[in-house]
Amino acid sequence: MKSTLLAGLTGLGDGESALEDVGDVIGATDVGLPALIGNIINVLLGALGIVFVGLVIYAGVLYFTDAGGEKSAKKAKEILKTAVIGLVIIIAAYAISNYVMGALVAATSATTTP
């Protein structure tokens, strides 16, 4: 029983090695923690931008397929308005996080000379 458990644990070492290989390929090992967090935030904000595009397309389809009834057109306008407000928030969050992460990277990489 112990040998089976230990055999399973050796697989974790292989997984760690594979993760290190992936990190080497994408260059994640060359950056510090603040830069890595900044990259993660940028990826998440980029994904939210994709969600915005999807909402705009959905609202456009709703608006153009409205056959004279104002219910779908009103819903489409509301979705579009909400999506644009969301986009403004995403852009503001990107600007703030980019500034803060840049300041953190600059503060942690600065060396003091006596």
C-alpha cells in the first residue's frame, strides 16, 4: 500500500517539472512577483474585454431581430448601455492596475546606493 502511495507522489515531481518547462517557454520565470501579478491582471482584463464584445454582438442581434416590438429593442439598448459602462470600468481598472504594477515593479527593482 505504501509503495502505491509513494509511486503516486513521484508523479507530482513530473508535473512540477512540466510546469517549470511551461514557465520557461512563456518566460514566467524571468519576472518578479509584482510583474507576474500585473500580467495576470492584464489577462483577466483582456478576457473582460472579450465579454464586452460578446455583449455588444448579442445586443446588436437582439436589436436587429426585433420585429416591430419594442420589448427586445429596449432590452438590447439596456444591455448595450450596461456593456459600455462596463467597458469604461474595465479601461479605468486597466489604467489603475497598470500604474500600480509599474510603480511596484519600479519600487522593488530599485537599488539604493549609499
